[in-house]
Amino acid sequence: MKIDKKKMTRLLSQYLPCVILGAVATNLGEAWRLSGGATLGERIMGLSTSVPAAFANPLPSLNPYDLLFGIACGAALRLAVYLRGRNAKKYRHNEEYGSARWGTAKDIEPFMAEKFEDNIILTNTEMLMMSGRPTNPMNARNKNVLVVGGSGSGKTRYFIKPNLLQCDSEAYPVSFVITDPKG
């Protein structure tokens, strides 16, 4: 049976802290057991003298009550780590930097209507459906468009005029109010 080194490292990093905490917790359990007293207050006061005695031996205590306390502490740590990881936000690990790419025709395809007339023209090959209720609600998008460009860059010629000619569709009859401040 071949052991995968990467998998073994991951398991060791997950469980080694729990085992170490469990071993230390057995000594804490021994200190609690050695601290004499009938009431809770007397036991807590007795910990000041029993903790150094319990940690004098670095090995874990093998008393069944101490082992039970150590196992409970180690299991509680593992449970806390598991719950913390389970409730963590879903990040795209290993894709934080440099995961952007240029969109393709296949990426925008779900956002285009079947009929050419029912789209707003964005580029020569990309369009956006003007329907307020697409067949798949996940493909519903805001229909606002902001066109920014300097003088003479073709905002009117390549965006405004083609979309004005496109807007007279049977499915979406509209009225127009157009101003051109430069005349």
C-alpha cells in the first residue's frame, strides 16, 4: 500500500494539533484531580499548587479520567475547526489572482434573444436581449448602457444609430426622444 505524501501531510496538519492539545489536557485533568477540595471554589484555589505538580512530568497522564478529559478536549478542537471550515465563505482558492479572462461568444450566448430584432446591439457579434422576462431568470440583466468616448470616437455612428434603427421591433414598440447637442 503506497501512502501519498501530500495526503499524509494534510492529515498530519489537521490532527496533530488536536493530539497535542489532548496530551496537554490530560495533564490539566490530572491537575484538576489532584487539587483537593469539596467545593468548586476550593478546587479552583487548589489548582495553583496542583498544576506545577501535574506538569512536572511532560508525558500525558494515563489515568482513565485524565485520558477522557484529554480526548474530549482534542475532539472539541477538531469539531471547532471542522465547523469553522464548513461555515467559511466559499472562495475560489488558488484563483484569487489572475483568474480573469476575455469573454467568448459562448459566454454571452445565454443573454442574447433568438430573434435579432429583440436585442440591443453592443458590438458586431455581441448583443443583449431586451426582454424583461427571459426564459431562464438567471439570465435577466439590467438594460442600462453607458457609452463613454471622446469626440469623434464613433459613439453616435456605431452605437446610437444602429440601436435606434433596431428599436422598432414588433414585440417592443417604443417612442423616441432624441437630442443631439452638437447639431
